[in-house]
Amino acid sequence: MSQLIIFDTTMRDGEQSPGASMNKDEKVRIGKALEKMKVDVIEAGFAAASPGDFESIVAVTQAVRESTICSLARAVDGDIDRAAEALKAAERARIHTFIATSPIHMEHKLRMTPDQVVERAVYAVKRARNQVADVEFSCEDAGRSDIDFLCRVIEAAIDAGASTINIPDTVGYAIPEEFGNNIKTLIERIPNSDKAIFSVHCHNDLGLAVANSLAAVANGARQVECTINGLGERAGNASLEEVVMGVRTRSDLFDVHTNIDTQIIVPTSRMVSSITGFPVQPNKAIVGANAFAHEAGIHQDGVLKHRETYEIMKAEDVGWGANKMVMGKHSGRAAFRARLEELGVTFDSDQDLNVAFARFKELADKKHEIFDEDLQALVSEARTIDNKYELVTLEAHSQTGETPKAKLTLSVEGKETTVESEGSGPVDAAFKAVEGLAKSNANVQLYSVNSITSGTDSQGEVTVRLEKAGRIVNGVGSDTDIVVASAKAYINALNLLESGDKAHPQTDGV
């Protein structure tokens, strides 16, 4: 049984979802969780995209020592050199360089001939190979590329030193049988295919990213590029948890294994959801709240008699209910710190710990039991940005037959100001009150409420997506009071717009 390499691109392709960009500290948290999960390769970013992306890659290389750390790079000198510089401290480094190979991309985007594309691909691989030992080459838009040309450019890339060849379905156009046959054909036709690992990177535009990835594995691919929760631009990428559990559950069909510690899947899913503000739909496979729930009486009866009548996996195998530790108002600072460290969260100073612990105690006064999900939300809400606006107090009034009102006291650059407004509901009134003061003229693109845990005392986690002049940010706020959580989320989004932090990385990719 051969190994299937799991290549996670949550921090690169995943953050290209509008509003899902992550700051350096958040990427380090995710990187540590992926390392704990035993992910083989972590694509930490696109070093040439921005100074922030470069710094994040450097920080991840310093924090993660077991997994290979990768940076994406176009087939140009500046990108490749920048990637190599960002990866200097990595225990295991990989440069992932790419160029488009489909006729439509070569003609309209690159404006290069096929001969020029082959020449550029070889040059890029050689330049990367001179700087790191591990080079991956991708044929962007391979799903719409000519198979003969793919054979030619891939053979040349392998000869130039690429040890991994990635075949991306960049626009999510492929169908499983077709995609699997293409992988099989490439491996059979390329003379030096045995000198490289073939990889796939599938997008989910037709809802087939995981199916295409598994079809490729069945036909010889031995690396799958994927993301936590299927996060990614447009409809997203192949979901890591679905790929991993697919080959594990159907080991009768897939003669491969992964190194993944599957019990880390659900906690990592929750972390990524909290950081990005993208809630996981209840019926999402593996990590959705309903993934192992049974409503129908006949199903419930069957599961009670014999679990395997309706469950093909054990919930605990992917991390559901794996941690029974509950914290509360009597938990001390040491227990608080230790639990967060287990969740991949560390503090740069005692002051940072004290601030977080104080917020934990505030929550403990409102909520009897505090779970890991609450701690993740607590940390994610405490973004490391310079806050222009901070919520001090909020008073909301809503009564049948009366116009809802909200009165807020905000700290604006350290000076407290009270504002109030009316709205169609208390949340709308709170937003209008804040906007009346901030005058940001930002457009609300998304308002989403998600329950963090179960129970009537559960925290509500609110995501507010704002757009202004082409910049998109997600603000996140949590509280046992939904109106307060909503105000926090709106204010958080305004602070992100003001700071310029977490800008959406508008870059090419595979």
C-alpha cells in the first residue's frame, strides 16, 4: 500500500475566498494544527503576493518543523526568488511554480506560444531547483489543456528537476471518469513519469472536486491538494477531510494510506471556520453538525442496535467528542493557558495572556460551561490589529409595535462617544448607529449568525462581510447576546478596513 501525500493549501488557495484572508498569527495557529494533524505539505502562501504573505510564510516556517512548508510562485524570477527567501528557515522547503498550459490561457492571458511556455516552465523549474531541493510544477488550467502538449511540458519539467507534477482542474470543469483517464494517460505516456509524484488540485465549481481527486488517486495520482472545509475561491477546493476519510473508509478500492491523524480533523475545522468567519454548513460531510445525527426513527433504531447499519465511520475517529474537558468560571490561568496551547494557541507575553484570560472570565460569568469552540472564538475575536473603534456598552430596545432602537458607547481612538439610531430591528439599529459615527460608506455583503455550541446559553458567532473600493473583509464577533455579537462583528470589520490588514490576495493561482 503506497502513501497518498496530503498537500494542504488552506492558507494559500483557501484564503483567496473573498474575505477569508488570514493574518500572520492566524496562519501560525492553522499551521500548528495542520502539523499536529500530520499534514505532509503545507502551502503557507504566495510569497510574492504581498509583504504580509511573505512574513506569514516566514512565521510558519519558524513555528512548524515536521511538515514541508511550500510557497507558490509564478514562473518568473521575482516570484521564485521571493519564495526561496521566505522559505530559508524551513526544515523542509518546497517551491511550487506554475504556468498556464491551456490554449485559452496561453493566447489571451500569457500571450505566449506553446514553445515559449515550455521554455519558461523549464527555466522556472531549474531556477527553483537551484535554491531548494523540492520543486513542484503545475500546469495551470490543465483540465482544458491539450493532452499532447501536457505530455511535452511535463516531460521537460521533470527533466529540469521537478519532483512533483501537479495537474490542476483550475476552473472545476472536469468530470471524474474523464479526469481519472487523463491522469492515467499522462503517467503512461510520459517517459520519465516514474521520476515524479503526480498530484491533483481540483476546484469545486460543479461540486466534483473530491470526486475528481479520488478518480485521480484511483488512476495513479499520489498527492492531493486540498483545504480544510473545502475552503477556496469561487465554489472552493477539494475538502481535505472528505478526501482523507474517502480513501480510509473505502480502503477496499484505494490501495493507499495517509499519515493524517483523523482525530484532529474536527477541531481544525472549527478553528479554520472561526478564523475565517466561514461557518460550516450543518450537512457538510465529516465536519458538519449533522454529519453523524439521525432524525429518522428507522435510522435511530438501526444505529442503536448496530452502529454500522447507518454509519460508515465512527464520529470519534474524526474528532467529534474526542475532548471531554470543559472549562468554567473556577478554571485557573494555568489550565486556561494549557488548554489553549493544546489547541495551538500560544501567547507572546504575559500581558497578552492576561487580556485573554480576563475575556475568558467575562464569558464564564455569562456561560456555565465553556468548550473548545468557545475558546477558539474568543481567541479569533482578539485580532492583532490596532483598533480604531471598540465597543464599550450597548443598549438595545425592541418591542412589538414599536420602532427598534440601539444606543452604543464606542471608544474611538481612546475617546468615548455615545451614538444611537433606529432600525428595522435591534441589529439593524446597532449597525446604523455605528455607521452614523464611522461614516465608512462600506457595503454589507453578508450577515451570518452561527451557534458555536448547543444550549440556550450558547455563544452566537456573527460574521459581517464588508466591501469598500474593491476590498473585502470579514468581521467576526461572538457573545451570548446576538445583538452584542453583531455589533462586535461590524466594528471588527470596520477596524480591518481601517487598518488595511487582511486584504484579499488578488493573485493568480492554480
